[in-house]
Amino acid sequence: MIESKMSSELITALGVTGSERERSRELTVGYQDGEWELIIRYTGSLAGIREELELQVEELLGGFAVIRIREYLIDRLSEYPQIDYIEKPKSLLLSEMEGIVASCVSRVRLPDYGLTGRGTLVACLDSGVDYRHPDFRNRDGSTRIAVMWDQTVPGNPPEGFADGSLYTEEEINVALEDEPEEESGGVPVPLFLEEAGLVREFDATGHGTAVLGIMAGNGNASRKQVVGMAPEAGIVVVKLGNPDGRGFPRTTQLMRGIDFAVRYAAETGKPLAVNISYGNNYGAHNGNATLERYLDAVSGLYRVSIAAGTGNEGITARHTSGRLSQVQSEVQEIYVGEYMASFNLQIWKHYLDVFDLIIETPDGRRIGPVSSYEQIQKYVLPEDVLAIYYGEPSPYDPEQEIYLSWIPVRDYVTPGIWRIYLNPRRIVAGDYQMWLPSAGSTTAEVSFVRASIFNTLVIPSTARSVLSVAAYDSRNDTYAAFSGRGENVEQGLLRVVRKPDLAAPGVAINTCLAGGGYGVFSGTSFATPFVTGAAALLMQYGIADGRDPYLYGEKVRASLIRGARKLPFQDLQPSPRVGWGALCVSASLPV
């Protein structure tokens, strides 16, 4: 095994026993019945490896691939020179006309501009869509959805992919003609017309329907009173898979969905605005994680703009940071609530810094100092197993990760205050960051006692080329406290805010409900589609309407940042809370 090619989380998952892995919510993600779903970066051809190891391979854009491989073959896989890096998938979490007016859209809909998203595509990668909702249909009742891939329904996957079912515009229209009249609790019964090859897709959570309504709803169900950002854009839907039944898609499902959407847009010759209203906390949050790098690679391959929400981690106390000196130790405390099934902790630090790591249990037992020169280390306590792995910098990330996984011996991790001691031995830089799993991913409360509200953006909103979208309350121009924040980074005498890029309305947003009608939603999940729709409007202005064939990617990002409106509570531009300010489409158009 060449460990330098593998992520710390994967090495930890392979280093614990099967029963320990099953008791961990994170270490088991991607594993089922002796087989792993993995993300790889590669150079050259995978044909020989595919044949020799009998792999199932889905080659993605930019030198990435999703594979399925038997566990005992992973060591051999790492030894092939074509394989640059191997990573296990992570779980992803979900992150009225008021918002349209606040985003300066009304003016650009007037005849001198006429921007409605016409001639562009928007991609909703989410929990699915209620394709029967009137806002996603034309005046004659036909669908506005150009193509839909449901990764959860087996039978007819897109070419080059292994799972799910692809539904064309024609198939969706046939299904709409045969809509069931029976209702259950006011929600139409999903179609299950397999013998006719019709659409079985439905949105069980309603999240994707709400997101798409903001992005591209046409207001048919409200007599044009509630209209989305790009009401005439073509729609690409990908319902992300839920492979382990726990309710969360994986990063592998998201990467495949983006890949499909970009390829489809390239085939049709239309520019594409991609919406990501999911995220997680796993990674250094510095733009170097596999998912971040994949998005950077894809965004430069075609006329694409990608927007991602900063997440709702601003006040969840799942992040902390500090600075060690040569003479000053640090201690961080973690509160673990009752009935915590398992959790993990990432410590990211400079590779040159060396410190002793000691863990203290709620009843005062001490583990360590943990050696930084060993690999997987396991400590078995009466009620808990603690697995620790010291990673190394990868070819794509210069920082070092220490990964800790708490696994219960029986049902739950010991509750109370756990303490993490960092005792310096040789300190060069001193800065370190710690992350717990995103809120909503754990079965009970876990939080830092001394948390930091900054550097709380979820991945992939931290990707360099992605439009990173925070949330604000457009009803009174106030900040949405839940919104993930960036941080100030000192570069010499300069203060740099890397992310977010800008903010959009994300509190009490009126949008489409699965089953019909409208409902009110809050979160950065619902701020992001304002920016995705805005990107579609700019690409219509430039590409579809022939004013600027290069208005996509970084140029769209730069244009939206230039037009951002400074909010009353902003003391700085850019700000770690809302970037350059509030989305304003009319001010973002080229002069």
C-alpha cells in the first residue's frame, strides 16, 4: 500500500476492524458488502487497471473517476503509477418576490434587456424535483425540464454511468399526460408506470423543488406573483443518490451529477449554471480537497458557472482554531451529548509544526502522547474505541491532517467534556484548525466549548472557481446568523478575505412546494439559487443574445462581485460574513 496516495479517512477506515467501522457513521460511508466506492485522480489510461482488477469505472472530466473495487484490491490499486490519489466519499448535507426585488432583477426583465434565462440551462443537483409542479411546465402543460437523471431508480442510466434512470423531455411529457388524480394527504401519488417506461421520479423532502423554484420557477401556480430568477431557462435535474439509506448523498454522487450536467450542456451547445446546495466539513477548507479541485477543473472545461452555498454552520460550534507557540500549550474542549453514535475530529496544521497530542476522557483518563511517527493507532477504553491517524501532505495539499474517530464499544460514545491537549515540541507556523462533522450529520449534539464562528464555510463553497454564496435577510438588510463565514487572512501587510464571494436572500424565501403551491424556506441552500439564476441571466445576456461569447466562468463570477451592493452592517468590503455584498444583477451587467 502506498499510503501517500490515499486520504487519511480511507486509511483509517481500512485500519479498523469491520465491526468498528460499522459503528462509525463516517468510516462506513462508501463501503458495502466487501466493496468500496472511491474517488480517484489518475493520469493516462485506466483500461489496463480496469481489466486487471475487474473494476467498475465511471470516468469523469478533468482526470477524475469514480470506481467500485473489492477492499482487498485497494492496496494493489495504489501501486499503479497511473493512480495519483484515492479518496473515500463523504456524506453531503443540505445546506416570495422580495428576494427578486432585493437582487435587482426587475430592471433586467424590461424590454431593453429582456433577461429571463432564455437560451441557457440551469442544473439542479438535489433531492429531486416535483416535475408536475406548474412552475416547471409551459403554458400548454408540457415540461420545461430538458433532461432528468434520477440516481436512486435503477434501470436506465446515462451513457458512461452505472446507476439510476435517465428521463428525456419526451418521456416526462408522456408521464404528465397520464397524471394520477388520486391524492394522499394533498400530495399527488408518485407515478410507478414501469411497463410504459414512464417517470417514477418524485421529491420526497421537497428541498430540490424549493431550490429549483427560486432558480427557475415561472410562476404558473401563482399567476406570475412568485417567479424565479431565470423563468425561461432550460432545466437539467439530477436527483442525487442515497446509496446507504441514511438520507445523505455522497460526494461521488455530486461529482457524477455535475459531470453529467456539463456533458449534456456541451452536447446541446448551451451555457450552464450549476447549483450546489449541499456541503460538508471534511477537509482543510483551503481549496485543495478533491471535490474542490474537481470543481475547479470542470469549471474551466466548458461555458459553465457553478454556485455553492456557504452552509449553515456559522453558529453550530463545529469549528475552532488556535495558534501554538514554542512555550505555550493549547487545550480544546469538546462537549459530547447523550446518545452520540460516533463522530470524528480533523486537526489541520502546518507540516513543520510538531506537538504532542493528548486526549482526556470525561472521567479523567489520558491517552497519549500520541506518536506522530506511527500510522493507525487504536486505543480501546471501557466504552469507546479511539482510532487516530497522522496523515502526510498530499501532492495536492501541503497541510497535514490528524484524523480522530470516536467509535462506541456498545451503542454510544461516552458523553461529557473531552479535552484535546496540544503540547509544543517544535513550532514554526503555529496555526491550527479543527473541525467536527457538520450539524445535522450526527445523532446528538457535539460541539467545541470555545468555538470560532469564522472559517465555517462548508466544502465545496471553498473551491476557488465556485461562486460562494452567503445568506442575508432581504426584508431588513440584516445578516443571517446561521450563514457560514469566511476568515481574514493576513498576507504581509494586506488583509485578504478569500470567501465568500457575495450574499443573497436566504431568510423566509417563498418558493415552490413539492405537491403544489408555495412555502417559506430559510438557509444558504435557498440563497444559492438566486446566484445560480443570476449567472444564467448574465450568460443569456452575453452568450445566448450574442453580446459577449466569453461571459461565463470566472467572468461571470467577477461581474457578479463587481455589481454586489454593500450591506448596512458591512464594515469592510470584502467581509468574511457576506463577501463583497448583496447580489445585484442590474449592476453586474457590462457597462
